[in-house]
Amino acid sequence: MRLSLVLTSTPHSTFFSFPGKHFPILSCLPGPNSCGPQSRCGRPPLLPLSLAFATAQAHYIFSELIVNGVAQGGDYAYIRKNSNTYMPSFTSEVVNSPDLRCNKGATAGSTKTYNVKAGDKIGFKLSFNEFIEHPGPGFVYMSKAPGAVASYDGSGDWFKAYETGLCGGNAATDASWCSWQKDRLEFTIPARIPPGEYLVRVEHIGIHEAHVGKAQFYMECAQLKIEGPGGGTPAPLVKIPGIYSANDPGIAYDKWKPSPAAYVMPGPKVWDGGSSAGGAAGGSGSGAVAEPAAPTTAINDAAPTGGSSGGAAPIEAPMPTGGAGGAVPSAPPSTGGGAGGAGGGAQMYGQCGGTGWSGPTACAQGTCKAVNQYYSQCS
């Protein structure tokens, strides 16, 4: 079989293409021969094929809104465009920065606001036909604008509406993550969410370099106007920045240890009106769930019944749930931390405290230690 490869160059970018794929490649490499603005070289460097593939598969960006399985408006029509393109932001750059909200340089600009209904299934699709090929969790946070979302900077309150963790196996195995090799993250708008205009923030955190303080953050914000009966009160409410710290176990996680620790989902709990896929299952020798979650739903549920923009049926086939072997997301224990043992205390590595926690606060094994304001663990 013969494969045709094409390198297309612009003054600042190089694109590597072959049938069915189109990838951006960094045109400027560090060093004396780089093609930076002060350099004298006249063309971008030609990358070895292996490096081109590695670069193409390394990074990604959520650029397209999907509503009930149907793509809406193309790239950045309803998602705020950032200046960081498909590159990640690292721990030290964003955990304490407003850039953590919607990515570097992201403003409303010409972004439109899409009308949806509570109960609609919302997806955030990657650009360039890419797939998520970094291990790590995914999240959706939501923040209600005080007025028109197009003029809202996200400085108000946020809540976590969805998270996706492990679908089997352990955190050290890439294919154990529910989001592994997916081309999007999807969630269902909570049925009882108060109506209004919202920033809806999607995020995936790559943990493959987290052990050296370089967790990779990929996040974007969509602008949605949500209709519905309301009746719910999202909680806990948080500010961004403020949801993570550089030392959180799920942000500074070391997947390369011979026996990795239980993975702790970072950030606040999912609002009980939201949903989760998979759990924060433990390391290679642990099945303990490290964070409670609402009743679980798979990332890709059965085909929805149509969207608020005309009831069009989904045109994209559902992707398999879970990681390797199509594992189905498993529901964490209702006590959220392996409650039980002597005196009803939480077991080793189980949750024993944190904002909004209503389970056991004593440990059947170990000592209850605060990891952050949202999570304490028996260890």
C-alpha cells in the first residue's frame, strides 16, 4: 500500500497531511537553526516522519460543539478561540491564573451563543480529527453568567457538572482511562439546572508528566443558553482559579512508580444533579475509589432523541465506552470512600472529609489527612 504524504507551509505553521488526516506541526524548533522571527532561515524545518507522527498525536484542542450528536457551526463557532492553539498549558502556568478558565487568550470575540435545553447531550470535539491520547481525567464545569454570556469573563461561581476517570484497570495503564482514544468529551446537561446563559468549560488533564510538575491542561469554554424547568441548586460552588493546587494528588500524580498510588480526582465533587463516567480507581494494587460521585452514566449513552435546534437525529455513530476492551464505567460505592470496616470508619485510601462530604470522618485504617479543602483521605 502506498501512502501519499504532504507538508504544507505558511509563514508561521506547517501542516502534515495524508488521506483522512490533517495535523498541525510546530514549524519552529528550539536552537540556533530555528525559524523564529529573528532567524534568517527561509523555510520551516522538515521533520522526520516519526517525529511528525509523534507531534501530530501529542496535543489536541476542543474546537467544535456537538449537540445531541450533531456538529454545530464548525470550529470555534460556539467555543471561545484561544491563543494557545492545540498546545497544552502546564501546572505552573495556569493553576493560579485566570487562564485556567477558558485557556490562554480566550475571549468571547465573535463566539456565538447556542440555545439548548436541560437534558440535551453536549459534546466537545477535537480539531484535526485527533484523539485523546494522553492518560488522565476529563471534566466539565459550568458557570452561570449574570447577564449575556458573551460579556462574561468567568470570574463568578462555577460547579462541576461532569467528570470521567477510569473505566477499569489502573491509572498507570493509558487505555484504562475512559477518555483514551476518544475524539470528544460528552455530558448531559443536568435536568434541574437553573435556566440562563452559561460558560461551559471542558477540560482534559494529561498526567504523563505530572510527576515532574508538568500536568498538561487542555480546556475550552462554550457559550450556551439553557432552557429548562430549573429547580436545582448546583453545589459546591468554586472559583477558577482555585479548583486545583500544584500539589494535589491528582495534579502531581506519578503514574511511573512500580506501584502507583490510588488516583484522586482533582477539584470539587460533581454536583449531585450532574454525572460521572468511571471512577478514580486506584493504582496497580488498589481498587479503592478515591472520590465520591453522582450516579454514573457512560460517556456515550444510547442515541439521544434529537436536539433543541430542530430535533435532528445524531449523525455520528456512538463511540465505545471505556478503555481497552470496551470496559463499561463502574459506579463508585455510594459512601464514596470505601466506608466500612471497624466502627463504620473509612477504609485505607477512602475519603474521610472535605467540603460537602457526608460520609464517615473516622478511619478504620490509617489516619484522616486533608489533601485539599474538598478532599481528605485515610492514609
